[in-house]
Amino acid sequence: MAAILTGKTAVITGAGSGMGREIALSLAAAGARVVLCGRRAGPLDALAAEIETTGGTAITAPLDITDSAAIRALVAELDARYGGVDLLINNAGSASKVLNARWLSEAEFLSTVNVNLTAVFTFSQAVLPAMLARGAGTIITVSSLAAVNPNLLGGAAYGAAKAGVRNFMGYMHNTYRHLGLRSICILPGEADTPILNNRARPPLPEERARMLAPEDVAAAVMLCATLPGRATVPELHICPTFQRDISTDLEIARWQGAPADLPDLPDAFKGAAK
């Protein structure tokens, strides 16, 4: 598989850390020219240098994933330089801090949807013309098992956005498969990535050790990306073998963001309420 993607241009969003970083390393090792997208230039530059020291080719593209003009400008530049994007990995994502719909603000809900759903639509739409012209291309979107099992762990906004993106990728698959495009949705379970640090109760090291690792999801992406063009995996679920007890996490999430003067607010949560 070492050079199976040689000559291909692959765009990875959220490439600076976690799953995106491991996906980029795997695609580069398979010969792809990887375009690293993310908000922070520093991690992207460091990753690009790491890839290039092993003989790979990497291009950094710092951008705000919610800036549709920046997305379209990047894709137009790649179309002009390389004839289009061969492989798009929609990996960037974020979760709201407030998880209970009872306390979730409209602004935070919309922000979460913009990152996890709207940006996927924008990037996918931008790469479509060149893919359709070539009659080939692969779009892989990292959703979440929160799309099929929504609860307080992922939160109202994140689960809704990930369900939306799963539906959108199903639409892409059904609409463009006969034109040579592969549209694939990967739904990981709980994974040990930096997004966990934003939770009200970040998981303990021993809990993280039994979660999915970023390289596990990268392996799933590689499976889908390197199949012959005649084969596709419309949807892939990947989850930890061991299911942990999340009852404490759910109870914390239930009250995170609640007003401090709420009459029914449990005493244990008054200090953390807003």
C-alpha cells in the first residue's frame, strides 16, 4: 500500500491534532499529496515538516472551517494547480460546552452546527465540479455514533449536527455514486482526542486507555480511501470494544450551564452552574 495514493491530492480538515493528524500521516505515507487544514498554523507547520522529513508531500492551509469564502478559494487554487481534489476528508469537528438542550443557547447550537455540518456541505460542494468532470473522487466524512445514539454525553447540538452530516453523506452517496464518486460516512465511538479536554469532567487516563485511539479511526479512513474505485463503504461504525460507565458524565452534563439560582439545581452542581 506504500504508494497506492501517489499523485493524488488529499485535503484533510482538522489536521492539526487528534484524528486529523493521524489521517494525514497515513495518507502521506501512502503517497498522497496532503493539504492540511486547520485553525492554527503552528501545528500544521509542524506536521508538514514531519511528513516531509519522511519523504512525503504536505501543504499547509490555515483557515476557519466556517469561512465558506476561504474554503472555496482554497479548492479553486487546488483545482488550478493539481486539477482538483481527489480525496476530501471532512474531519474537523467541535462540541458545545453546554450539552443539555434545556440550557443550550441558540448561538452555541448554531456554532456547533456550522463546524460539524455546514462546513462539510461547503467543502463537499466546492470539490464536486472537478470530481464530476473526472468521473472519480472520494469524500469521507467523520461523523459520530452520537448520530445514532444521541444523549447528554455528546450533547444536543453535536448529536444533531452529526446526524445531519450522516444524512447528507447518504444523499451524496445515492446521488453521485453512478457518476464515479464515493461518499463515505465514518461513525466513531468515544475516542481519546483533545476534544475530551473540553468536557465538564475530562475522562481519566485509565478511561481514555480503553477508548478508540486516533490511529484506529485513521485506519478506518485508509481502508475506505484505498479500496479500488469499483468498491465503496457507504457507512462504517467503529467503536471501543469496552463500553464504559458514563452515568456520572451524564449527570454532570445534565446540569452544566444551568442558572445558579435554579430552584431544582442539586447542591453538588451549584458551584459549576452559570
